[in-house]
Amino acid sequence: MIAAPQLGAIGHVRHGFFTRRGGRSAGIYAALNCGYGSDDEAVKVAANRAIVAGRLGVPAERLLTVWQWHSADVAVARAPWDGLHPPKADAMVTDVAGMALGVLTADCTPVLLADRQKRVVGAAHAGWKGALGGVIEATVAAMEGLGAARGRIAAVIGPSISQASYEVGPEFHARFVAADESHGRFFAPSARAGHFRFDLPGLVRARLTSLGLGAVEEVAMCTYADEARFFSYRRTTHRGEPDYGRQISAIAIAD
């Protein structure tokens, strides 16, 4: 589990960016696969999620995740829901103690957020579609709806694919620049003609910074390059493997 100083300094918050280490799954899912959307055995995923919940000091049924679909949709969590049939969203917020909000990633960017004074927290799954579509802004707005103030919010960007490992084609670059010419700063030329290296965490950091939050921190670890610690969808795709695990990043208000 990786902890961030900005969140660790908030007394009413527990959090962690969990790696793939320390779980019960085997093979390509070894070991702490927390994604029910994978083809891993559900009983092992449940056991892994129980390990995470225990580290955060909450019961296993109070570690919540959503059905992520690269949207800007935010769920307000006030009570546990069925882990196998969760709401469809890409972020969650809560002001209820003793309940952990978790986002699953395997290259996309997890963002954990907390108000330093008000007991309000949030968690967002920001792939390129979600980041471009406004999931960061929607999460902060939902936290404000529960009484948070953006000037008090600390946000931490967790492990995700780095620019050095994220090559994209010309159509991807064109889509971003068409939406906003300033997006060009998130692309660097690749060795392949007409291709680019895309800075996903840089885009997420810029969106967070533009909101005037109290603090924005980045773990700065690459899920693609660090196979020992992280699952990676892109690495799996490049190898032609049949599936991949998901690591979890989670935050809770201390009970």
C-alpha cells in the first residue's frame, strides 16, 4: 500500500494506493486483484478486497466500487451497495464515516480527494475519456455538494501509465487538440512517425490544478513499467495475454 503525505496528514482520513502485492489470486492475476470485472475467481477477488478493507479499518462490505465506464458520472455513497451489481459511475463521494470508496485501475489514473476540515472524501477513476469529459470537475462539485470547500481539498494522483509508456496515434492527438489547442502540451513526439507519447497524469494534474484546490500531489509511479507492483492493461495487450488484474485505490473517513 502506498500512502500520500497530503492525505496522511488529515486525521480523519484513511487511504491507500494498493499495489498488486499481498493478495490471494494466482497466475496473471497475482496477487491482489480487486476487480470483479476480470475473469479471476470471484471468491479470490472477494478475499483480496477484504484484505484492502481490513487495511483501511472498514468491514469488507463497506469497501465500495462502481461499474466504471469512462464517464463523468459521480455516485454519492451513503450506504453500502451490492459489490457485484454496483451503480454505473466513475467517481464517488461520501460524508459517511466507516465506508471506503475504491477505484479500480490498470493504467488509468486514480485520484483520491479529501477536505482537510470537513469530513468529506472522494475517489475518481480518470482515464483519458473521463478526464477529457470532466470527471475531475464533477467529483469536486459533488464534494462541494456535501459541504466541502475546494480551497480545503487535498487531491492525490495515484499510480498510472506514464508518458514514456503511452504511445498514441495521430487520430488520438487530433481529437485532443480539436477539443482544446492547449492540450498539445500533453503530447511529445514518439520515435514512430506521426505518433506521440501522451501524458495522462499530466492532463489530470492540470485539470485538478485549474480548480484551485488546496493541494495537488502526485505519486508518480508507472503502472506499465513496474510489473512487479502494478497491473497494466496496455502491457497485457502488448503481450497478447487473455486478461489482466485491477489494483485498487481507496479512501475512507475514519469511524
